[in-house]
Amino acid sequence: MNDLRSEFEQAARDIKRFGERPDNDTLLQLYAFYKQGSDGDVHGCQPGFFDFIGTAKQEAWAKLKGMPQDEAMRQYISLVRQLLP
């Protein structure tokens, strides 16, 4: 798990250096996999009605409820690798 955690953290650093901004659906996938991998199942308050971005993020994360954290980390790493040149 330690190797997976370090790969996960490296992928999070790598994506910040990505030159071209991914489309919104891909950004939501990245966010959801990252949150599930780092925090586990969705928790916290639901964003306000007019917080469309916050709501989209919360919903994307909620779709992964029950996914093991290590699987979410693997999915995140895989998606980052697909995006990087």
C-alpha cells in the first residue's frame, strides 16, 4: 500500500504540471478518484443550491461510494498517466 500511496501522491503532483486543461468530465473524474482515494466515501455538507461546481464535484465523488480507496488510487494514477504526454 505504501508504494501505491507514493505513486498516488506523485500522480497528484504530475497532474499539476499538465500543460493543457482536460475537459470538465475528465476533471470531475480526477477529482472524484482523488477524493475517494484520499478521503474514502463522500462526507461533509452538500454544497449550496447555486454552487454548481461544488455540487458537480460532490455528485461525482458520491458515485464512487463503496469503492475501496486503493482501487480509487489506481484509477486516479491510470487516468493521470493517460492524460500526460
